[in-house]
Amino acid sequence: MAKPTVSLPQGTRDFGPDIVRKRQYIFTTIRTVFELYGFQPLETPAMENLETLMGKYGEEGDKLIFKILNNGLDKKRATGQGRI
């Protein structure tokens, strides 16, 4: 049985332990300083409705959009030909 080839999705990357520790330190420092000045935490998901993005950045921009689909969507909807 052949081993499956595993790779990262295009446009993403993994951070190793050393980089993760440095990033966590930096983010913790920033968070602590902001909270000292009375700022409250806020998290914004990096997702948007498909119809908001499609067509705004031209054909090349449309190719760069990573689509997350619900189970059971038909191919027409999955390829952007239908309404999602």
C-alpha cells in the first residue's frame, strides 16, 4: 500500500516550536500592554460571505478565495455557479 502524500494547503504554512514560542511571547506582551491601558480583547474571524468577495478582485482574485463548504452541497453550488 502506497503512503499518502501529505502537504499543506497552498497559501498556508506551519510554525515550528521555536517560532510559536516567540509569537506567543510577542502577542502576550502586546495583549498585556493593551489591557493595562483599558483595552478589551476582540477576535474577528477571517471569514466572509462568498457573495461579498466574488467579483470584487477580478478573475485572479476569485481564484485565491478558499471556499469552505457545508456537507452535501452539490457541485453547481460548490463551484460558485449557484447561490451559497
